[in-house]
Amino acid sequence: MVFADRAEAGRRLAARLGHLKGEPVVVLGLPRGGVPVAFQVARALGAPLDVIVVRKLGVPFQPELGMGAVGEDGVRVLSPEVIGEARVPGNEVAAVQAREQAAVQARAARYRSRRARQPRSAHHLRETSYPRHSTPPRSSGRPIGGSGDRAQMAATGGLEWPGRWDGTR
């Protein structure tokens, strides 16, 4: 599928998720590109919008190669295969994790400077390792993903955003 922009993608996704209107869902968007999509979905469903802040854990000598990721609430996902094949010692994994976890906390505080995080019923993973080609299990909760204009911040609970909610800058 090809979309004119992220806002169109969000409207088309919202049309497919119409059965969730009125359900107790929270629409989550990944900063920055996913938020314009999530904004359209949240608006169409009349649901709250929030962000899910994550950071890749890059291999120290090759930062574009991901050996895992961290998120809010201390969530950590590791790829033991990449860590092993790259021979990254545990202390270096811990140093990268600490740096990226601090970045997650700072970004989450910036994005939510005017309001608290939306409550979620999803099961939060604290620490997990997945083989390189596997897929993490689906959440038992009902948050839905996707990704919107500072002029519309009031309608979205006051999330601060470096760009515009409609996906433009």
C-alpha cells in the first residue's frame, strides 16, 4: 500500500479499526513517525493518544547493529545471538543500556511535559530475550499502535511534540 502521507495512513488504518470505537483502548504511537498515524486513529476512535518511548541498544563498535532495546518502566529486550556473535561483554551491554535508558526517561518526560502517561491494561514485559528471528508474544491488553499539530494538543491531552501532529515539521 502507498499513502500520500502519514495522516492518510492513519485515516485508512482508523477505518479498518472502526470496530474498536467506544472500546477501552489507548492508541500508542512511536515518536516521531508513528505519532501522526496514531493521532488519526485516536481521533477517529475517540480514544486517548500516548507515546511509547523506546531506544535501540546498539553494539558499541557498530551502533547501527541492534543488540536489544529499552523502554519505559525498565523494559529491556535483548538479542543473545547478536550479543554473543559480536562478543559484547556484559559490562558494555550494561553501559549502553544505562545511557539509552536515561535517553528514554528524558524523552518521555519531554513528550509528556503537560500530562501524565495514559493508563494501559497491557502486560508490561520487564526483561526479555528473543531469538533473532522470533516475534515477541502479543500483549494481553488492548493498546493499538500507529501515530499528528500543536494546535490540536488540547484534543490529545497535551502531548508535547518536536514536530506537528499531522506529520509535517
